[in-house]
Amino acid sequence: MSIDQTYDICVVGGGPAGLSAAVNAWARRKKVIVLGGRAEGSKVNLSPRVDNYLGFPGINGNDLHQRFNRHVEEFKIPVIKQKVQAISPLEGIFMLQVKDEIYHGRSVILATGVDVQNLLPGEEKYVGRGVSYCATCDGPLFEGKTVTVIDYTGEGIEEARFLAEFCRRVYYLGLSKSTPEFSEGNIEVLTNQKPGEITGDDAVTALKTGDGSLDTDGIFIFRETYPPGELIPGLEVEGGSIKVNHRLETNLPGVYAAGDCTGKPYQVAKAVGEGQSAALNAVNYLDSLSQSSPGRP
């Protein structure tokens, strides 16, 4: 892996906090990329009027977000509008899985927002024991077995097809607007069903639905955002929010967090400010690494 294939800062999330972090990292001459930049459904986008963002009284939320986007575009900061599925630390470098691509970063800023969807009963208990959020990462573990895809966003359609290549059976439970048609004979679409409790013993064995219960060895869940503690191993979460100090540092060296994912208040001004602070502190972190390793490119 050469250094020109590695970003100084990978920003996860394309809302106000993430875009603010990217702009400030760029201003400090760091190589930065925004991943998971699909924020059209964010709260600021859907707000008809924002009255408390300094300098822009009464601005339409979507107009404000488009200003943020244009700022990032003007600096030619790359934005990958696909969700990050997993982040793995490896020898001082972070690997970020985005569908079939891997991105590398010397530091990470998490700006994933807040998940307004409640976890399913039993979901948290069985994470890593049958519940997964990444088919690419964990799908091969279920070769020859039965799995269930719970799809809130539509992205689970492609993932169900991927799982069907090596799983014996794939149940697809779609909760987005469209009902897909699959040519794969081992995918069964469940219509007019809502997921209920995830049950099992040492590992997942079933998913309760409105019509009863499905026997399944694994459950893959696709939402707009993932529980923050499941995105990167070892990340400390408190009360459903990523725990940070006043420098926006998490408990993991090189990993920062900003915006709604760090907790209340859920306000655009707070998100923008935290994005800036996280970026500047990440820059200081990277500079300190360079100073302690003079030979580092």
C-alpha cells in the first residue's frame, strides 16, 4: 500500500458535521475524502425553515445543505455517496469497507448522524452471533445456510443477490417503498411482513414476524445508519451516542466523532462546529505522528 493510496482523513457521513470536517481538513492541506455522503434525507434537508443558523435567518433547510455541498465541490473534495459498512484498524491505518471497495485512512472522523429507527428486540444481543450489517464482510460465514435480509433502504436488494450466490436460502423482507423481483430461485420475498424479535440460543435461530416465525441462521439488516458501536470494533458508546472528550476524540486513537452521533443537542450549528473541531484535532494528531516519525512521507 503506497501512501498516495491512503487518505490523511476519511470522513464518514455527508451531513453538516461531515462536510464541515472535510472543508476544514482540506484547508489545513490534508488529503481528505467523504464516505457515505448520501444525506438527502437528513434532518436539515427536510427542514422547511432554519431560524437559528448564524447569518442565515429563515433559510430553507435544503438550501442551506446545498450551500454546504457547493462549498465541498468548490474545493474538489471527493465524496463517495455510498454507506461505509465496516471500519477496521490495521497497523496504524484504518480500512473502510464500502460495498466492494476498500478505502484507507490515517485517521477517521465519524459523522454518521443519529439512527431514528429503534433496534429490533434481540438485535443488540445477537450482533456478531448471527446479526450483521455487512453482507460483504460476513456473508461467506453463512455458506450453505439460511439467512434473512431486513431492508429499510433498498440497498439490501443487491446484497440479497450477493448472499444468494452461496447461501441455501435467502428470505428478503423489504421495508422500503418498492418490492423487488428476483430471478434467483433461492430468494423468497416476504410481503406485508414486519420484523419482530430476533431469537436464538448461543446464536440466531429465528426471526419473529407478523405471521409467525422464520427459521434462519443469520440476519442482515440494512438501515440508513448503523449502531455506532458496530461500525468499528472497540468504539465506546454511551447512551446510544459515541463517547467523546472535548477534543472530539473517541477512545480509539485516530478516531474522532462529530455531530448528532455524539449526542444532543441535535442542531445544525452544533454539528458544523463539532465537524470543524474534530478536523482540526485530527490534523494535530496527524502532525504529531509526523513529528515523532521524521522519516514518514
